[in-house]
Amino acid sequence: MFDVANQPPPLEPYNLFVSDRVLREAVERERAGWADAGLNTLGATLGLPETVALGFSANRNPPQLKSYDRYGHRLDEVEFHPAWHELLAIALRAGLHSSPWAHPKPGAHVARAAGAYMLNQIESGVYCPLAMTYGSVPTLKHAPGVAATWLPKIYGRDYDPRCVPMTDKPAVLLGMGMTENQGGSDLRTNVTRAEPAGDGLFRLHGHKWFMSAPMCDAFLILAQSQNGLSCFLMPRFTPDGSRNAVHINRLKDKLGNRSNASSEVEFHGAYAQLVGEEGRGIPTIIEMAGYTRLDCCIGSSSLMRQAVTQAVHHARHRMAFQKKLIDQPLMANVLADLALESEAATVLTMRLARAYDEDGEAAQVFRRVLTPAAKFWICKRAPAVTLEAMEVLGGSGYIEDSIMPRLYREAPVNSIWEGSGNVMCLDVLRAIGRTPNAAAVLHAELIGLGDLRLDAFVDRLESRMKGAERNDEALARALVRDLVLALQAALLIKHAPAFVADAFCASRLHGEANGSVFGTLPRGCDVSAIAERAAPVH
């Protein structure tokens, strides 16, 4: 037998919080330093070999639909591998589904974002029900009676995997169903109808082409009522304890996110309660979308972080041509370029999370304008980063024993979920026009930082935003991309080491490429320092 040589050691156990300089700095800077102890504990738990193994097991054993019991009674239940439940239990104990609402304080949304960022590096599938539960709270508050019943359970931290009425559970999770097969993002074409059933209750009839996380305890649903498209809460069980009339037709066979269930469903007179004003369903549920779009940024940023972590760890140990890979000049350029993309995404995401902790004009602009902008660009960059990082590992990164294929398959979903790239960019154009003083707030964030490259870039960007391009939908992607790049550059100039900010500005603000091909950092960038900053402490 031959000895195994020149292979990196497993990156475990390791602490996902302690090992991440950029995340720790952001948590402190964005006013969540009080959460360090809890994040440290969570980071250590997630980095244990047995926790890492849970992510692999959950993906190798995807959920199964159980439509009927052996006697022919309808069940419409989704069965999961125990690993899935163990990961959700870890997440709920950490409050990643509701802690900012249950215990509001300065930095609460940032602390929760940091925890979710770490969890998603171990397994993305469990993040979906957590994100929807987190985002559901402000929407549910539009119906005080509904909120009084459900919010105490949403705030619970004792995960209960059973398919039983919410009254019998210490904690619950929420999903949602908006998309129908004839409309996709065009929600006003929805045909699911809601018929009044007396006492403010409704019965839903129709379908959803995608209903996320169908094992949740309740769902926010859009349906047409007598007064137009409205928002409803549809529980899995009716108040008398019987199963609601929700039929799961099939589970989607997806590219990635395979440990999580996504479903096609039909409603046959399903019990539901109105949330918000009848006929105002989109404005009611769109409040949820702001938070779930933030979670798309968190999810994509975390995938990039894990991909870069694995790439740098591999390169620090693997020898080629008498040198460690990380010491090879071109490989160092690639790693540094990947690290820049990851750091820029993380810094922007955590700054955006802070806007959800704050009131005031600047916070409103960040939430309304920069949430869809950041979702567009960060989610677009994740597939490119995971692909390049996989190549760093070579063949070892292409096999299913590695986490890299899973990261690569996961990477596209956040661009699609909660609105595609085009929807996000058009939303940004509308938001700039409709949000008071948006241009002035953005200007204040981007100027006076002492970098001539950024100043020139911002001058060109603002001229375009004031000119015809501002209303040209065909050019919306370029405009939104450059808005995000300008903000990322500004944040790095303010908060990152000079060698990071300089390399980002030199590579992302210089012209058409904008870092589209990794490993093209110009001469003079301190690639060794950038790569070392991204290395996990192990």
C-alpha cells in the first residue's frame, strides 16, 4: 500500500467565529459586540466534526414525501433524515429564527445575521425555514389577533419536529407560498382564491407552484379575495386539530438545496386567516420580503466565505513544484481576488443588517434601496466564487466527499429566491425614485474618503443616475452593479486594512471587468497579506 501524502488535514474542528477575522470585526463595528460569547459558542458547535457531518448526511438523505398512511388516509407529510432535525435544533437554540424580535436591542439583527452566516456554511438547506420564520414576524403584526397566538410560539427555542397542531409544540416555524405556475414573479396574476367562511375566516382554493419548506407549522399565502389579492396565514392544522386541506402533490427535484423540501401544493378549501387589509396582500407580505432578501445576502456571503476558507486552507498545505500552492504567485493572486470578493460581500451584508436595527433616514434608504441592490450583486457573485474556489482544490474539490460541489450547487438559489436579478434591479430603480432623499443619503455614504479612484467612479455613477440611464430599464443591471461596487469600496476604505481596500479599488473600479475573472489583481496588490487575512484560524 502507498502512503497518503501531500494532502491537507481536515479543517475540523474549528470555530467559525474565532477563525473569521472579517466577521468578528463586522460584528463589533455594527454594534453587536455584546453577542460575541454566544457567537463564539455557536461557531465552536458548528465547526465540530460531528456537526459538519450532519450537513453531509442531510444532503445524502433528502426529504421524502409521504402522501398516505398504510390505510389510505391522506398525510401530506415530509419525512427528513435525523441530521436535518439536529441542525434545526442547533439553529433554534441559537435563536436564528426569531431572536431580534423576541429580544430586541441594538445590534440584534446583526448578531442574528452573524449566526445565520455561520450556520449556512455548514448546511444551507435548514436556512430556508429559518429565514421565512424570521421574515414573517413584521407581516404577522398586521393581524394583532393572529400575532398574539403565533408569535409566542415563533419566539420559542425548543425545536419540535413532530407534525402536530401548534398548540402542542413549544416552538413553530413558518413557510410561505406566493409563486403560481402561470405567473412566477408576476404575483398579480395569481388565481388561488379565498372564499369567506364567516368570523373573519377564509377557505383557500387553488395551487402554488412553489411552496417553500412544506413541513412548517403555518404558511403565509397570497390569494385573491373579493377585494383583490390578499395575505393569509394558513396553518397545517385547523383549530379543531384536524389536518388542513393542503395537498402536497410532489417535492421539487432541485439542482441544490437538496436537504430542504420545496413543493407543489393544492388547496381544497384550506382554513386560513386574513393578515393585514383585504386587497393589500402584496404590500403586507412585501415587508417580509425585505428580511428574506437580507437573508439571501447573508446566505450568498456565507457560501463565498466557506468556499474561500476551503480554498485557502487547501493552498496552505498542498505542495506543487516545490512550493506550497499559496506561495505560487498566480495562485496567490487567485486566492486574494476570491478573498476580496468574500470580504466585500460580508462587510456590506453586515452593514445592511445594521440598517434593520435602526430607524432614521439612512437606515430606511439602506433597507429599501440597498437591500435589493445587494441581493442582486452578492448573489450573482456567489456562483463565480464557488466555481473558482473549487478549481483551487482540483479534482479533490470536484468529488462529493468534498463540500465544494454542495457549495457550487447551492450558489444559484439566492439569485432566484425572493425575486430574480431583473426584479431586484427594477426594484432599485423604483426605490431610488420613491424613497425620500435616497440620492443624498447614498452620496454621503460614498464621498470624502480620500480615494481618487472611488471619487471618479462615484462621479460617473451619479451622472448616470441623474441622466437617461436612471430610467432605462435595459441598463438597470449595470447601474445597480456599480452602485454596489461603490458602496463596497467605501466600506472597505473605511473599515478594512489599506491593502484590502487598495486592491479592491484597483480591481473593481477600473473599468468593464469589475473583477469578473479571478486572479487578475494588478501589480502592486499585497496578495499574500490579503490571502492570509482570509485564512481560517485552525
